[in-house]
Amino acid sequence: MKQSEIKELSVAELQEKLKESKKSYAELKFANSISPLENPIQLRFARRTVARIATELTKRELQ
């Protein structure tokens, strides 16, 4: 998910996306620990998406 897409979402939508993204990242980590993923870069993208959403939420809270 790109930063421009994240900025367009409301706070409630961001919180929902954050929950979904964290769940997805946890599932990927679990799957990778059992047997290596075909594309381990998925882990990096998932982790960074979680960080982008969390950063945007924090930024909006501080405003």
C-alpha cells in the first residue's frame, strides 16, 4: 500500500487496515518459520505497510 493511498483513508479505515496488515504480517512470519516462502520479500513489504499505517495514525493523533 502506497503512502498516497494511506493519506486518503479516514482514521477508522486506517485502524481497520492496521489490524488487517498486522494479522497478515503475523501469518506470513508463521508460514515462513514453518517452511521458507517462495518470495521472502513479502515479509519486508508487509512490515513496511504496517509501519506506514501506524506512522500516519500517529501523525494524525498529534495534529
